[in-house]
Amino acid sequence: MRDPEFQKKYLNSDPDALQKMTLANIVLNSNIKKEKS
């Protein structure tokens, strides 16, 4: 969140900013399934 413009949008509940942060949160908190060898 280095972009001050994005921070403002996110903190003001901009739908696009909220969607991006929600998707980033899902990706960063997902478990990665390991393949069997």
C-alpha cells in the first residue's frame, strides 16, 4: 500500500480497491497444495 491514492480509495470503501485487497488477502492466506511425488 505504497500508493497514497489507493490508500484513500481503500479507506473510503471504494469497491475496486476493496476487491483488490480482498483477493490479495485470499491469495496470501491460502494453503498451497503439494503434489505427490
